Amino acid sequence: MALFPLNSTTCGRAGVAALLAALVVPAAPAAALPAAAPQAAAPLPAAAPQAAAAPQPAAPQPAARPHPVCEPHAELRQALRALTGRDRITGAVVLVKNTNVAAPCESWTEGAGTADLSSGRPMNATDRLRAGSVTKTFTATVVLQLAAEHRLALDAPVDRYLPGLVRRNGYDGRHITVRQLLRHTSGLPDYLDAPEWEHFERLRYRHFEPRELVARALDLPRPSGAWHYATTNYLLAGMIIREVTGHAPEAEITRRVIRPLGLRDTYWPGDEIRIRGPHSRSYFTAEDGRLTDGTAWNTTFGGVGGALVSSPDDLSRFISALFGGRLLPAAQLAEMRRTVAADPDRLWPGARYGLGLISSPLRCGGRWWGHAGTVPGGHRALTAVGPGGRTVAVALNEVPATLQAEQDFLDVVQTAFCEDPPSRATPPIEGKRQ
């Protein structure tokens, strides 16, 4: 399950340090993608003063009303067919929603390829899938809610909440902050860089505990660079949630985010290897070179950094609620959007990372904000919000295996935001929590 962002097939790295990087979008080499100058996050609009404590979670959303029929989106359809045709990805689907009432169409989907090779059923936007590192945005949201409630401090050391846990092999939790965990600037390695993960299929049905994985990470050498994507950071963030609230982080995320938003397709699978309800199958290339069904998988190794099951519609509703101010006060949403430059070899040129958020430039102007993730069985998910409040959710059931395929995936995201863009008269959805 890619827990860090790089595909070995694409970039020549060995083992899962590529596939597992999948909890974020596997990246293509920087030189291969169009360059974009890094830039700081756009300033947030002024917001009304917030109370010291975060308000109660918003009430569940009402059932979605029927969407109007939309004109075909030929450019997006062509981009998807490049993935399933030229790149031979098994299946891909995109859900686009406009919150701007002036937009010509409220919602539409485009799909290509097959959700299940055994039945030939086509891809659709209602199927569940493994969301991979999109889980990180859910976890970061709850950490920021606790910060708004003054139950933890972003700039406090990890050792305040987890005394002595990170203090080995040159790593010291007294000098790593909660903010650095969420931003991947802690200097900690990713446990998925360990040699045993080069043969990820052999660990497919094994249960993992967060402390076991963190301990394994601390045995590894220190990574180079100021920014290093590591799911280790988010397992530690989950442990902090447990220490602060007295509850399992999965339970807190469900109580504070999943249930209030009525995300009926989103759940923690635990040790369940199968996906409940209607879902797309997922596929990966096994060590013997055969295309293999990877749907059944124990994803406890991802934990609150990558184990969620969800659907394109739920992920779209989540990112819209987050940027609509329904989950965080304006001050904490602003913290989330304060970014640093990401390593372009692990993401792509121009990408920046905030607190559980990726920000990336759009060819039509502005930036999208969201997250992406991949799991080793083959599912990839992305959810993001862009200018005018448009949200885009993408689901694949096979991980791109070439540089061209990675470029085509990023082109699908760009096209979904830039084809027939909504009116710019309305700013991106942001505001205070209700």
C-alpha cells in the first residue's frame, strides 16, 4: 500500500519503496513532468473570530438530491481512455462536483475500463475502494480539532504525549513536534523502506501493530532532505490521538468526521481482508509477472496513515466539508494549508505539503488541495478541491506502472479541474466551522 509516494517501476527504485509509496500518488521523476515554480499557499480570506474550543461536529448531511444531466466531457473521457487504453490500466473513474451555483452542471462522472475482470462490469463512481494515504487527511483533521480544543499543541514535542517512545538510533521525540509529523518534516524514516517490504506480497495477510511498525522505522538510517514522506509520522499522530482522548484514533476519526458527515461507504476494515458492500476489484502485477487480484488484503500496516475504505462520493463530500469550514475553525484550516516544498522526486514539480494536505498547481490557474493514496493490491484514490469549489475524486483499480501512465494519471486530474471550469466569481469554498 504505498505509504510513501514513489513507483519503482516508474523511477527505477527497488521493491515497494515504490509501490508502497502508494499511500500517496506514486511520483514520476521531476524532470519528466512540466515544471512549476513552488509557491506558498494562497492566503485565506478573513474569517470571523473563533471560540477557543472547537464547536461540535456538524450534523449528518441530508441524502444527495438527483443531479441534472450534463453534457459529455470529451476531454476528460479521452484522458481516462488514455489510461485504460495506452497504459492498460484495468479501470478508472472520475467524479466531479461543482458547489458554485453559477456552474453549468452540478455533478458528473466519467469512467473507462473494467471494475471486475471476472464479470466485465464497468467502472463506476459508487463502488468502494481502499483509499490509501487519503486517510492521512482524516487523521490530520482530528489532530487539528484537538488543537482547536487546546487538548494538544502543534508545536509541542512528540515526547510530551509519547514519552520515551521515539528515542533511539539518533531519533529523539523531544526534538520533533506534532506539526512536523503532520508535515513530514520530522526526519523520521518510513518503516516501509525496510528490506522486508521489498516482497510485500509475502506480508499480505499479516496483522501489524502501530508500535511494532514505529519500532521498525527507528532501526532504519535517517533519510536525507528536509521533507521525507513517511507513514511512520501518521502512526505516531494516531498514538497521540489515543493518549489525548483515551480512545482509539480510528474511533475518534469515526466519531468526529465519518459519522457526522454521513459517510456511509467509509469505514475502518481492521483485520478484515475483504471489502464490504459493492466495490471494484483491484489488480497488481505479482512477482511472477502475472496480473493478480489484490482486493483481499490486510491493511493494518497502514493504520491511520492508509487503511480507510471509502468511495469517490464519500471522499468528495469529505474534502468539500473540510474546505467548507464544517470540520475545522478557520485558524486550524489555515494551519493545514501552510505548506512546505515537497521532494519533486517523490511527488511532482510544484507540489507542496501542508498538514495532511497536498497542494498542486493547475494548468488553468490556481491550485488544487487534497490528497491521494495507493495500496499494493492496486487501488488508487484521489480527492481534491480547486478554484470555484469544484471537487474531483478519482479511483483506479490498478497502479500505473510506467512514467507515461503516471503522466496520464496527473493529466486526468488536471483535465477534471480545467475542462469546462466553474465561474471564478466565487472563491474556493472556505469559511468557519458551523
